[in-house]
Amino acid sequence: MNNRIKHGDKVKVDVYDEAGKLMGEKTGDDFYNLTDAIETAYTAVLPTAGDIRDYVFTVYNLTDGTSGRYRLNADEHVKLLE
């Protein structure tokens, strides 16, 4: 798995709540890295929600065909989920 995003890559981010319910998605090609993609999607999908650490994000790099599920840890660093 690549786990990288370069500016210009076509990326889709799905945002899920703790129960696994899809809350929404954000697609774009202007993200600089995983953190940027996740934070932008969170703000777009849940602008008035509580803590970003309560959500799971599936990030699809549509340019290179990779994907991963992520969560932000207590220090708000992106953590790959297995």
C-alpha cells in the first residue's frame, strides 16, 4: 500500500461515524497529504461536528489505485487502521 497523496492526485475520502455509518464523502485533487485530505473532508462533511478523532476515514487515491482506513490518534496524527 502506498499511503501517499501528492498534490494533483484524484482523491476520495469517505467519513464514517463510530457505528460505521457513512456520514458523507469529499472528492478532490488539491490535497497535499493524508492529513490535509482527512481534515478537509471532515470539515466539508461535518462542519459543526465534535471531535475529529471520533470518526474513521477511508481515503482512496484514485490516481494510483490505493486506499486505506485511518483515524486520528490522541495527538491528532493520522493512524492507519488494520
